Amino acid sequence: MSRYLVIGLGILAITAAIVWGAVAAIGKVEHLVDQAAALARSERDAHWRAEIEASNAATQKQIAETLKQTMAAEDAARDQIEAANQRADALEKKNASLPDDGTGGIGRARVRLLNAR
């Protein structure tokens, strides 16, 4: 073989090695970029999951507080209804104890009883 052919083959081999190394380096860089992107996505996902969980916890706390207030209001309303029923029963008993004058109208005693309510 001639000397120029050997030099040409050597240059060709070196060029092929450089190209092969560059392709391998590009593949490695792409792999690193993909890993970094996946890591960034997983970190953002974790961040937003935590934000959503915090928001859900605050919402659940508000729902529980509202339910507690609603139950207290229902209890108070139930107590007021019971007190009104007791007052109505007492008023009915007082009305029944008044004498019937037979005129079919409302007498002075019944008017006083109703006004006291």
C-alpha cells in the first residue's frame, strides 16, 4: 500500500471515530435532557399535588365548620319550636279554663289572654 493510502485511511478512521464520539455525546446529552425534564415534571406534579391536598384539607375543614354551625342552628331552631309548642299548649289550657259565656264571641278574659301572648 502506498503511503498516501495509509494516511488517508488513518484520517478516515480518525474522522469516523470523531463522528462516532459526537453521535454518542449527542445521545448522552439527549438522555440527560430527558432525565432533567422528567425530574422537573415530577417535581411540579408533586408541588401541585401538595397544593391540591392543602386546598382539599382547607375545604374539608370549612365544610366541617359549616356543618357544625348548621347543626347548632338546627338545635336552636328545634329548641325554639319546642318552646313555642309549650307556650301554645299552655295558652290552650288557659283558654280552655276560661268560662264559656255562650255568646259565641271573644270575651274580655280571652282578649287579655291573647294580648299577653
